[in-house]
Amino acid sequence: MIKRTLFFGNPAYLNTRNEQLVVTFPEEDKKEVTIPIEDLGYVVLEDPQITITNGLMMKLVQNKTAIITCDKQHLPCSLIQPLVGHSEQTERMRHQLNASLPLKKNLWQQTVSAKIYNQALHLESRGKNAKKLKRWSTDVKSGDTGNLEAVAAAHYFQNLFSEVFGFSRNQKGIAPNNLLNYGYAILRAVVARALVSSGMIPSVGIFHRNKYNAFCLADDIMEPYRIYVDALVYEIVETGCNIEELSKTLKAELLRIPAMDVYIDGKWSPLMNAVSRTTSSLYDCFLGTNRKILYPEYTVNRSLE
């Protein structure tokens, strides 16, 4: 089942009644709205004048619904998730924490290789040359000691948005960096939610290890999935609409990310479900029953065109 994503960009009062999320608006002419909590995967709270009850937060967390709050720049800045995400959480965390350095290096090698290969497939789908990326995807060493991830990323973005004058990938750079930032933040929340549901600690990574980063593992595992944000942003840029300001229309487009179709293990799946399969396969690697992380392969779903 595809879980819904709700976005609240205006003042509202959110509470719960009969296992429903109840939305009440300050405007008298707006009717009360109810949504079944069991249908919700993500709730994004942007307006600072939104009020949410503790009872509703408790029910959302128990439903494993990710609650995402935004900062003054309207970018996602926090994620509320349950303390206990899996019935075997203690054992699963122990296997994660006991993972050997050679295993983590191998997992990062797989991750970087999958990311670069997906970047190559994306460029090819846009009619751009991807020979270097395809070659680099097979040259990644254990632990990516050659730093091919960074080399490939610079080449990839230079070619992907070559029509955007002066573009380079930088969080504070010119548009469409703003769209990429927002999309990656949503993707990060999707991956963090899946990791918690798989009984793992999002802050203990296989490569990323910044002591100030609470989502190191999420940042690791999301790498091969970034391509779907890139693809959506590329299509938005191609429409010729104004991308200088992150409007509500653009945010609505980017909030489709959890439900995007991705091709994984020979079949199509919503991105949020695919990520759960990836995190489940990651745990199998920590457990020692598998040696390969299951990642998607970028493909255009022609049946939806």
C-alpha cells in the first residue's frame, strides 16, 4: 500500500478523533477535514502557526508516520520517529554496531557503484554522453579509496544541467539547487524512516561518520536514490517555469518523491517501498546472511507516459 504524504503550508490545528487526523482551519468558511491515520506515511509541517496535539503525534509515531518540520527557509529541518521501530530492535542494532570495517567498506563500494551507474543511466535517458560514468561505476574500489563518488558527481551535474548558465552543485548555489536541496531532504526522511522500521540506527553510518550528523546511515543509503530527485527536478526545469522561488506548486511536485515509481529487483515499486527493501537487505548484510545490498536501477517507466 502506498502511504500518503500530507503537506501543511498554512495555519491549522491538527488533532485526532476515532483514529483519524482531524484538520481544523482558522478561517470560518473552511470545513473540517479528516484523514485516516493508517493511510499516512509522511506529514510535513511548514507554517510556524500550525498547532498539533500530543495525542495526534503519539498516534502518528505509533503508525510509523514520519513527522517532518521545516525551518524559516521552509526547508525540512527535523524528523520525528519512534524510539522503537522494530520488535527485534536491540538485536538488530547489535549486528549493525558489530559490523566489521571490511564489510562496511564493501557495502560503501556497492553503494557508490550503484549511485554512479544510476547517474549514467539517467544521463543516457536525457540523450547525454555517459561513457565515463559507466566506466567509473565499475572502477570503484573497496571503501571508494579513489573518491570516484565525488569525481562522478562533478561530471554528472556539469552535464545534467549544462543548459543552466553558471550551475554547479552547491547547497547555497543558484537554482535548481534549491529544488535539489528540498528533494534530498524529503528523500533523507524517507530513508531514515525505513531504517528505523528495519530496526537500525540512522546515525551510525557505513561511510559517513560526522559526529554532528544524526543521519549518517540515511545519508549513505540514500545515495543511489538521489537520481530520482534529480530526474524530477530536471523535468521541472525543462518546463521553463520559475524555479528561483520554491513555491507551493514546486513543493507539491517534490512531495511526490516517496510515491515515485522505481525499478528494483526486476519489478516496479513505489520509492518508499523500494527503500524499505533496501534497508531490509542492508540488515541481512549486517547479519551475515547476504553480501549484497538491493538497490534500484534507474529506468523510465514507459507505461506511465
